Amino acid sequence: KLDILIKDFNLPQRKLPSVGIVMGASGYGCSALLANWTYRVRQRYPNKKELMIITRYIGSSKNSTDTTGLIKSIMQQLKREITGWTLEFPENDTELKRVFSSWLEIASSFVPILLVIDGLQQLDANTNINNRFVGWLPKLNSKITLVCSLRNTDSPYYQPLKKYDAKIQEVNIQPLNDKETTECTTNWLGMYGKVLDKKQMKKILDCDRTRNPLYLVTFLNQLKAFGVYELVNTVMDDYLKANSVAEMFTKVINGLQNDYDSIIKGFVENVLGLLLTANIGLHEAELKDSLCIAMKVSMYAQTFPVLEFSSLMLKLHHLLV
């Protein structure tokens, strides 16, 4: 359905713009779907003079949920990547929102544009849902394709997107069914030489929350790392008590703290705290340097917990971007 949106985007007979709306609950894989689809589009159109691809993932950083910041970053990309761009940046935020559409329209006269915005409902999330300003959404022409993801039709952006005079495609990501849940569980644990019996598989299928892919994979990652066969059922029951993805993450973090804090007090809290407060993320070397300061240890004096750090990073790998 998404591929239809960019079909023949550069032909003169294309009269209407295209709008894609991807919907699915948190953890259902909207971001992954858009990231993989956008990657395929880039592979198909590697020449930026043939198609300019602009992607924004709302919520990927603290500063990404501000509407003004989003518009400004898109306009900066237009100015940076289009040769011969002469328009100057507006002096204030009100003017910025007013000229956004005209900037996109002018840019599309140079090159067709694919604008992908993931997590649109997270924009200005601290503002009451009924008071969010959606008037910044740009006017579109036949050279502009807009693809957005939302959680559901209750989003204040859903109706404005549907009202575009455009070719509209909706993609609704559904929860996993029994067959998909079973296959995912079997294949995921099979990669690590783990097998569940029928009763254990039934435990997973009887929990409706495992239909959420993020919930399921987070649970399976805890299961594959557990090595005491006699206690597997107890561990399964404990983790499946989590009523949401957030509660599952809380259980995972509590488990990590129990494993590591007995060896190095505050280790997990320091690692996750540094990652949380980093605006644009941290390289491993930067994280180690910051930990040395936070925990008053030294790489040179060999007091840095090298083995514990490597072990924790391995366990956190599937949770980090």
C-alpha cells in the first residue's frame, strides 16, 4: 500500500499528492515498518536529485516532540540540500509555521519530496489533546508525498490528514494472531537453542498482551537469558503478570538491578540515567568515560567494571536504538 504512494511520482500526468496513514498501537511496529520502507525507497532512488526523502521520528529525543522544532529542522534540510536555495529563515516561530507550506511547495519545484513523520500523535504531547494546533500541516501538491504514523483514529491529526485532496492509503497494523505469536516465539527462542513445551506455549497464548510484538519480544529476551530449567515456569508467570509494555520494561530493569547492584551498587541506574539524559545518544567510549566520572572509577587504574559493562550492554542491546 505504501509503495503505491510513490509510484509514478515524477510523471507529469500525476495530478494529486499522496498521503499515507500508518496506524497501530505502541509496540506494534509502526516505526520499524516506516524505517524499513524508507530504507527500501532510498535503495530504489539513491539519487537525491530524483527524490528528496525527509524522515522525522517524533519521540526519538527530548527535543523532537516540539512542533516548531520539527518544522525548523525540515526547513533547514531543504535549505541545506537544495542547490540554489535563496530564501532566508523566518525571524519568529509564528512566521515559521506560516511559510512552511510555501517552502515545501518551492522545494518540490526542484525535486519531488517524500516526507515521512513517525509518531505524529507525540507532537506537543504535554498539551491537552483537544488544544493541539494542527494547522501547521503543509499544503500538498502532486510532487509531495506525506506519510505519517498515528496510534489510532482518535488522534487530532487523523481527520486533517483524511481531508487532504489526495490519493490516500491507510495501513492498519493488527495485533499478532495465535499462529504469528507461536512462530515468533518458536523462531526467536530457537535461535538460542531454547524450546518450550505445549503447556508453556499455552501460557504465552493465553496472555492477550503477548499479541503486542514489543511486549512479546521483550518477554522472550528475558526467557532466553534464563538458565534454570526448573524455575522457567515461575519466571514466565512473573513476567506475564506485566499489564503493559511499560510494566514489562519495569520488570526487566528491576531484574537487571537485582543482578548487578549486588556486585556494583547503582551500576544499572547510572548506565540508564546517562543514556536517558543524552540528547543525541552516546557512543560506547563516551558512555564509559561518563560512567568513570559518575561512579568515581578509572579505566587506567583498572577499577572500571569491564566484564559487567559488556554483560549489561548485551542484555540491553534489544532495548536500545
